[in-house]
Amino acid sequence: MTTHDPAAEPAAAHRLWLLAAAMVAAAIALFAALPAAPAASGSTLHLPWWSLLIAFTAAEASVVTLRLRRESMAFSLSEIPLMVGLAFVHPATLVLTRVIGSAAALAWRRQSPLKLSYNLAGIALEGVLAALVWHAVLAGGDPLGSRGWLAVVAVVVVTDLVSTGSVTLAMAVLGGQTNRKTILPVLASGSVAAFTNASFAVVIVAVLTREWRAGWALLVITAVLFAAYRSYTTLRRRHEALEQLTEFTPALDADLGTATIAADVVARVRTVLNAQIAELVLHAAADAPGVGAVQRQTGLQLTSAGTGSIAASLGVNGGQSLLAPHGSRTFAAKLSSVGLRDAAVVPLIGDKGVSGTLLVADSEAAVETFDAEALQILQTLANHAAVALANSRLAERLRAEAAERRNQALHDALTGLGNRTMFQEEARQRIAGGEHPAVLLLDVDRFKEVNDTLGHHTGDLLLVQIGDRLRNAFPGAVVARFGGDEFALLIDGGDPVAAANAAHRVLAALADTFQLGDMAIHVDASIGIAHHPDDGHDIELLLQRADVAMYAAKRGSTGVERYSPAADQYSPKRLSMVGELRQAIDSGGLDVHYQPKVDVATGDLVGVEALVRWAHPRHGFLPPDEFIPLAEQTGLIKPLTASVLSTALRQRQRWAASGLDVGLAVNLSPRSLVDPALLGDVARLLHQAGTTPSSLTLEITETSLITDPARAEAALVELSAMGVRLSLDDFGTGYSSLSHLWTLPVEELKIDKSFVMGTHEPRAASIVDAIVDLGRRLGKRVVAEGVEDAGTWRRLVHIGCDTAQGFAIGRPMPGSEIPGWAQEWARSGLHQSVGRRPYGLVATGQHTRGLNATA
């Protein structure tokens, strides 16, 4: 009984040589103890040594291989000549003829030197032990008696243990399986075969002892017994192959990927055909790379198709089936050149022809090499593998196409950034995971000018560069392009400060010029910010509110704005307020209050500023900042301005009729200033009220001139020509420019109250002093707004300011209370009691509830 040939690594081979040497040493040591005569010394039969030599050679050359999964055991009829020789031949001659005959047979089977040496060492040890046990148990008795049968059993047991032990040791050295589940079935099958052979050998001994001429009949029986063995093992091998094929096909049906299936194929093919090497080469296709997989005893190796493959080294292209050594001599020669003993190669055939090769090499069977039956099994396995690999490639292609379609569906084709769909999916996942992201929505300012001036191709180049800068500024963040010149970023964490810092990082990233061909372009951007959950609980609402904030930043040219409900014309509250504000304007539901303005030098009341108020029926008194921007955004600023002007002009006329002739100041919205109907509306309202234009002062801010400077300046010139006075409000802040004082027909400068209220600080006081001096030199009247105490009043008197306005003088009050206030002011106003009452006259009652709103 022998085992498979090891494809041993150097260390394992060295250990096997040592084991072989140990068995040889044991055999030599025991050889000296062999008896001098055969057991049946009294027989007249003389059995020549050469007959045993021929018998052992034939027995070992015609072994039957029994495969059990990955392990194989080779069983011969050597027990028959062994038992016959024990009965009729000298023990030493028996051992030598068995070793020499086995060596000839094993050499004919082309076993490797290591395997040949190891097997012969085991055979020698078996022979010596068999002879010693036989003679010890028989003890000179009759070989055909009860002692003879006991000796047969002892010999079979000893030789079987020695054979199985040597196989187990070899497997352990080579790292193979040596567990009980592997060894016991092989030992059981080998023992049955050995006892059968030995029993038949006893029959031969009995026949030869009584009638040696019947030997020819024994030869026939032996041939029949051998054929039966061969048939049994062939049927068993086919049954195992069918079992393996039954397991093979379903295992490949799983969608595991081409490389995984290739690895599984070679592992299973190596098991089914009991080969040391199995290799699969799948050629590259137009839409799929090639794959190579080779399974050896040392493990699996995956490579590119054909790279260093055995098939390539043999010059096999997969177009035909090849077998060696039983087939092509040319192929057999090529095998020898690459160090292989035997091999079988079959093509992988798919719908489009040959797609690769499947190869097994170096059979692990003790005697057999690959034959036509093995080639047929290999081709069957290759057919199943070809179908599985083709299906796997198809599945991979479909997955790749689906992934590409999804990638296209989730990304912007121009910039490669994510699109709105991807952005929303990512945001939903983060919100569902308990995160609180911030949404930054960015719009490139004046991008249309780039497209219109330089063409859409240049515009596209600019968008690509913007996308690259955003991606580089926020590596790993979610950056998307929604279309046109609109981009979005998803920022981790709901911290408003962090989001604002991120927005300014965006602006900084876009600050450098963009090089588009030979042209350098600078762009600005407006960014709106919305936070989860403060500004919305879902991404749709967050995007809507970030859009509101972005347009607020664009309108105000501030660059960055966080969402504010006050600026959101689309919030439910604001939508409701639009209708209510329109109704309040139409029904006279807005109140106009008036704040006095007095001459600093004389203390006389010289005018009032009209300030609008809205006592909302549900929300109470609303600050002007909450409904004035709403009116500007919704187009209600025009009727609101007309209503305030009409009410204030009529009230001013009633005062004049009662003997109180004062000027009237009304704030003018930037949108009203560029309204083409403004001049006609002002002239009509002045006429309806019966008031002279010189009694009306319209207060404007310099920011009003930014939107459409040419139209705004033209309107101011025409208003001045009409006789209306003009005042530059909030002077000293925002976009204050001396050029406006030079070009515009402005008669009055109104110092912003932030400076007036801070006159106790040197820097603020210096600004107030400078503006008053500038106004005096330019011939402009100067109004100080925000006079809150007597100290401020004294300073204004000291520096020669023209007019003062503030809570220390009088809060905004209804028009009916102005005459009474004027009388009280004349008697005991701040100008009369600056030394005694540091806070002067402060209006009480309804006067204290005025809101400094503008129209």
C-alpha cells in the first residue's frame, strides 16, 4: 500500500528523506534476524526466486487506486506472492525479491526519486516484519493449519499497520489531513483488501502443496480477482466523480464574482481529478479583464489571464483537448520541459467560442495517470465552469452598467460633483442617523455676464474650476452642483459659527482669479445657510430656506446670510402677513407717528419725521424690520409709501392750518427711488394735500444708489427741481462717499444715531465733529439723530450742529399730540433746562410706544 507523491517544499522533503532512512535502517537491523529456511520446508515444491520477482513486479505494476476525496490509496495483489513466498521461499530471498520487484514496478510508473525511495523503504520494512511475524507465530507448525491461519492474520495486521503508519507520517510531514475521519476509512478498505488477498494466497499454498500442476487454474482465478478489483475501483471512481459533479454545478450557480468562481473551480477540479495542480485561464473579453487561477498543494494564486500560466508555458491556447503521457507525445515532451509528469487540458467554450483553458497536472494517484476518462470528466467540468463564468461576467457587466447609470444619475456630468439627488440622499441618511448638518447653498454672482460675454464654453470651464476649488477646500465633504451656477455643500455639525466659517472659506477659495485661457476672471458668490433642525427637519425644507438666505445675501451684497424667518417670503407666517399687510394698507390699518426735530441753536420745533407703525391684531406691535422688508419683497412698498406720504402730508397740512407750520420728513425705500412713477406720485400727493414741495424732505440712504445709480440720481435731480428737499440718511455708515455730496442735490446730512449716542467716546465724538464741520463747509444742514441725554445736547450746541432728534427731545407720537408737545417743549424743553434736567423732556403715555420705522 502506497501514498500520493508529495510536491514537497525543501524542508518537508528533507524530513521525508530522514523518515525513509530510518525505515531502511530498521529493515536492515531486522534483516539479520530472519530465519534460514522457509515455513513449508517439508514440501517437495521448489519455487524459484525469479518467479516471485516476476510476481511482485506484476503485482505492484497493476495496482488498484482507491480515492477518498483528497486522499488516495493504492492496493496491489502483492499480499498473494508475499504469502506464497513466506511458505515456500527463504525469508531473505523473499524480502529481496519483493524490494527489487517493487522497485522495478515503481520505476516503470515513473515515481519521483523521493517517492520511490520512501515507498521502497516502507516495502522493505513490511517484508522483513512479515517474515519475522510469520515464522514467530507459525513456530514450525503447518502453514495450512490453525497456526497458519493465525500467522496470516498477524502478518496482515502488521504489514497493514506499517503501511498505514508510513502513509500517515508522510501526510503529517507534508501538512495533509491526518485526522481519524481520513485515516480510518482508508485503513478499513486496505485491511479488507489485504485479508482477501492473504486468504486467497493460503488457498494457493494449499493447492501448490498438494498438486502444483493446478497452478494454471490459480492464474485464471487471480486474473479474475484482479479484474474484479479494477472494476470495483472504476465504478467507485465514477460514482465519486458523479457526486463531485453534482456538488460542483450548484456551487458555481452562486453570484460570487468571476475571480471567486475561478478559484472555486480549480479547487474543486483538483479534488475531483486527484491532481496536484489545477489551473484555469479565462481570456480577456471586450468588456471584461482576463482571469487566471492556479491551485497547488501550497495554496491558491490569482493572476491576470495568461500571465505566467502553465498553459502559456506549454503553448496551449485552449483550442483543443490534450492528454499526456497517454496522448500527444509532443505535449508529453513539453510537460517534461516544465517539470510535469502528466496533464490534461480542455478548452472553456462559451457562446462566442473558446474563452479559456482548464488544466490539471501531476496526478496524485499512486499508479494511474490522467486517461481518456479523466479527460472526459475534465471537459464536463469545464463546460459547467464556462457557463458559470460567462454568467458571472454577464452579471458583473450588468452590475457595472447599473453602477454607471446610478453614478450618472447621482453626479453632475460637467464637474463630476454630486447632483441634487445625491445631495438629498446623503443629507437624509445623516439626518436619519441623528446628525445635524448645515446646508450651504451658493450662487455665482453675475455668471450670466460670463456666458453672454465669453460664451457658454468658457462659462462651463469656469464652473469646472469652481467645482474643483470647492472639492479641494472641503476634501471628504459632500459638494454638489444643482445646475447652472448653483452649488451646495453639506457641513457636519449644526454649529452656526462653524457653518459661517465654512461659508467664508468658500468665499476665500473663490477669491483668487480664475484663469480661462488668456483671460483672468474674478467672480463673487452669494451663500445662504440653513441648519438642521433649527431651520427645518428635512432636507427639502432646509434647501428651500438656504435658497431664501442665499437670495437675501445676493440682494444685500453681503456674501453670506443665515436663514431668517423675517426675510422668508415663503414662510406660512409671512405668506399670511402679506395678505394682512395689504389689507392694513388698503383699510388704513397702519398708523403714522411723528418724532420732533428741533433747531439746536434756538430750540424751536422745525420739523417732524413720519414713522410707520403696525399694530397687528394677532402678533401685536411688529417691528418695522419685520414688515418693511416684506413690503419691499412683495411689491407692497409702493402702496405703503403712498399711504404714509398721503397720511403725513394731510396731517402736516392740518398742523399748518392750526398755525403750526413745520417741515415733514419721510424715509424713502431704495425700491421707491427707482420707481418710474415716483415723481408723478409725489407731485399728485402734494397737490391733493395742498402742501408746498419745500415743506417735504425725503430721506434716502446711500445704499439706495447702488442698485441703479443712474436712475436714482436722475430721480433725485427731478425731485430737487420740483422743490422737494433731500436728506442723506445714516451718513457715516455703509457706502458713504464724498462724491455723492458733490454730485447729488442733497441739502441735509443726517448723522447715524450710533455715532451720536456714542459721543461720550472720543472716536465717536470725533466723527460727529467731522461730519458737522463737513456739512458746514459744504453748506449742508446737519441733523443729529439719537440725542438721548443732556450731555449730547450740550455737545451739539458746542460744535454748532443744526438740528437734533432723539428720545431726549421726544419719542414718536400720534399726529394729534404734536401741537400739545410743541407747547410743552417751548415752556420747559431741554433747551430751557439743560442744566437742571439732564434727560430733558421725555414724552410719556403713548409717545413712549413709538417704533422708529421707515416707509
